[in-house]
Amino acid sequence: MDWIIRLFTDTDSIAHIALLYSIVIAVGILLGKIKIGGISLGVTFVLFAGIVAGHIGFTAPVNILSFIQDFGLILFVFCIGLQVGPGFFESFKKGGVTLNLLSTTTVLLNVVVMFACYFIFFDTNDKTNLPMMVGTLYGAVTNTPGLGAANEALESVWADKSTLPQIASGYACAYPLGVLGIIGATIAIRFITGTKLADEEEELREAEAEDPHAKPHQMHLKVNNTYLAGRTVEQINEFLNRDVVFSRLMHEGKVSIPSSQDVLEMGDEVLVVCAEADAEAIQAFIGPEIEMAWEEEDSNQPMISRRIVVTNSSMNGKTLGKMHFSSVYGVTVTRISRQGLDVFASRNYRFQVGDKILVVGPKDNVSRIAEMMGNSVKRLDHPNIATIFIGIIVGILFGSIPFAIPGMPVPMKLGIAGGPLIIAILIGRFGHRMKLNTYTTTSANMMLREIGLVLFLASVGIKAGANFWHTVVQGDGLLYVATGFIITIVPILIVGVIARLKFKFNYFTLMGMIAGTCTDPPALAYANSICSREAPAIGYSTVYPLSMFLRIFTAQLIVLFCCG
């Protein structure tokens, strides 16, 4: 039995370290699935499992823990950057500016309230209190990447490493009530503003009904333009630069459904569908309108629902509204998914390679959309490992560049959290211009991100475990819980009420905005559970990219400026 004892006690053994992380991560994930009142802590419970392991002395060498912690953090924030990168700059377009300003205000208010609690409730002469409050701040807003960025920055500026504050203890104290506080504050906003859910649903329904769509127009034309002779349907579409569907083709007395490679000849007769505004120009280009007896109604085709993957690079940046899917093709895009995030199919949505769209309509027309969008899954299945690690290399180099700022004791660096995050956002948005294949499947991104997250949380928890009990019971643990709750609810109540009463945002959109600002999936899940439409997803996806960036960046700024 000695080998079992050594396996659990020999901290220098590779087998011991692997066993330690496996037990902590497995136990944490399993316990994190337990729901209380319909809410679970999810993967964050790995932190608490690590704390217990560290408290009972089940640990590993500090240098090993630090390496795994930092490497996990790099993987985590880089994959987040790849996820939010394609939509980061689009979130500032018209309609998203106000939501992002409100979200930014909430982030700044969180910091202001944190400092207020620090000066009111804590001894400012004790230099460990402010770093602990930073940890409490990021537990209160349920933002793990911010904790990682703050922890990494603190290690770089703290002189005496033996007295380094374990800010994960403050995070762990504030996190559970943070999850509940975010949802509770959104409910409180409803009662404060006198909002009725039924009225908000009706408002969304009316807004969707009023959304202007180009009217479809159907014409029977005879080809009499010599330029078109010998040209394929695809070539004609490219030349017209308008959305037009050649629904039927009569060539030498035979009627067919033309494909993109079918060739038109003089005298052919075609049934085309286009937007009403384009009808005159298309008729002038192809030929005169005629009466035909061979029309086959699309309504006889079976209606199908199909998920299509955007793999055609020419679709990058094109907006859904300008594709005229509804008016020209008779199909409806009901849902869009990007890197695991469900996005509302608004007319202003810009496609990116890798997007998945759910299309409903006649079978033939849905197939046309699939051909247009690419839908070649094999092109996306191959993992782009080189791009990921090239990005990490550049991110680490960028994060290591020192920036001298007057008044700071040491030059500022973006570090291993900020550097890879910024580079990942830029690669995710502009990588195709540098011939980098930046797309990763949702499952691959989630796998790398979750592995990085659990490695980080387990390491932080194990390191903090030795002092956690002392911090909570004999120290300021209960104060961290109370101040964390204040940090959670006060900014949400202030910004939420203003957004509702002054800016007249729909309550469900507001709920999504609050969840996105706190990067809190449980809050979004709650919003989706009480709303039958996509408004929460709109608010969440609009502010999530900027909010994630600000949470990480402000964490480093606070520590570098105030904790050195």
C-alpha cells in the first residue's frame, strides 16, 4: 500500500500532480452541475474544489502550480479573443453604441463602488486589503478572466512574494452572491420601473412586424440581350450585382430548375424573383416581360428547416438585410450561431466564415442558399493549431512590451492576459487579410477555452487553499461577501433604471445587456427562460465583446496603478 500513499503525498511526482489536477477538476465540474433554485455555479466550482484540496494539504510545488495557472490563463483568454473578435468592432455600429456606453458605465461603476467599499469598510493602511478587494470585485461580477489578469499583474508588481495576497479568496467569497445578485437586480429593475413582461413581449412582436423588408417581385422574361448568350447564371448574377433568383428556365421547350452553372441562350424564357425595387433594372438587362403557361408554384415544394455553415469567404462582412433572403428566395433565417453564441438574426447582422444559420423555406431555395453560403463543413473541420500558437507567440511578445507611464512605480505591461487577448481579437477580426485561417469550430474553441479555464481555476484554488479558512472565518471573509454583493447590485440598479426610463430600452434587451456586461451565462439563461423572443441574445451579444475586454483591461490597470 506504500505506493498509494506515495502517490498522494509525493508532491514532486508527475503522477501526483496529474492526479491532483484530475481529482480537483473532475470533482469541481461534477459539483458545479448541481442546481439550487435553478442556478448552478458551473465550472467555477473547480476553484472551490481546489481550495479544499489546498486546505487539506493535497497540493503541488508552487512553481508547477504557477506555470499551469499561467498557461491555462493564456489559453483561456486567447480563445475568448478569437470568439469575440469577429463581432468586436461591429458591436459599435449604429444601434449598439448606446448599449455599449451603458455597459461601459456599469463596468466603471463597479470599480467606483469597489473603491468606495474599500475606503469605507477596510483599513487603508493595510496594503493587502486593496488587492483582496480587487479579487472581490471580479467575484462580484462573476468575471474569471478579470481575476486572472489581476492576479498576473499583482505578481509582477508585488515586491515580497512571500506576502502575496491570495485574491482568489475574495473572489470565492463574492462569487456565489454575485450570480444571485445579477439576476436579483434585474428582477428589482422590473418592479422599480413598473415593467410588465406581457407588454414588453408585445412591443418586440410589433417591432418585428414593422421591420421593413423588400417586397418580392416575380417576372417571366425572354432573353434578348446578346451579351447573355453563353453566360452562366452565376456570371449574370455577378454582373447584375443584385439579388435575383432564376427560378425556372425554358430552353428549347424543356423546363428546368437552373443551377448556377447553367447557360442562358438567346430566346430562352426565364422565371425570375427579385426585390421589387430591382425589377425594372433586371428586366431592362435581360429582356421583355412575357406571359407564360409553364409556371410551377414554389408553394408545392416541401418546406424544410436546415442548418447551413458559412464557408464562402465572399460572404465575409455582408449584411443579412442586403441578401434579400425573404423577398427573393422565399426563405427565412431564424437563428444565427457564432462561436457558441446565439445571435439574433437582425437585418444589420454581418456574416463571418464559420457562422451557422438556421434557414426555413422551400427545399429548392434552401439548397440555393446553402450553395451560396458555401456549407462545406470539411473546410472548417481541420483544426488551425498553427494560427492559435502563432497568435499566442505574438500575444506574449506584445504583452511583454513595457509602457512607461508617469506616476507608476514600474512600466506598465499588458501581460500574459491582456497581450494575447488583444492579439486574438485582432486576429479573429482581421486574420483573413494576413492569410491566416482563424476559424476554429465552436467545439474546438470551447474545449481549449474550458481546459485553460479549469487549469487556471484549479491552480488558483490550490494555491489559495492553505489560507482560505483563515481568511473567511478569522479574517474579513464575511465583509468580502457583503461588499461583493454591494458591488454587484448598485451599478446594475443605477444603469438599469436609467436605461429603462431614459433610453426606453426593452426590458428583455436590457436583461441581456446586463448579463453580457457581467459576462454571466446564468443571467442570460434566466432572461431567455422568461422571454420567447431573441431580445436577450441581442443585448448580450452586443455588449459581451467590449465588456470582456474592459473587465480584463481594468483589472490590470487597477493593480498596476494602485497595488504596486
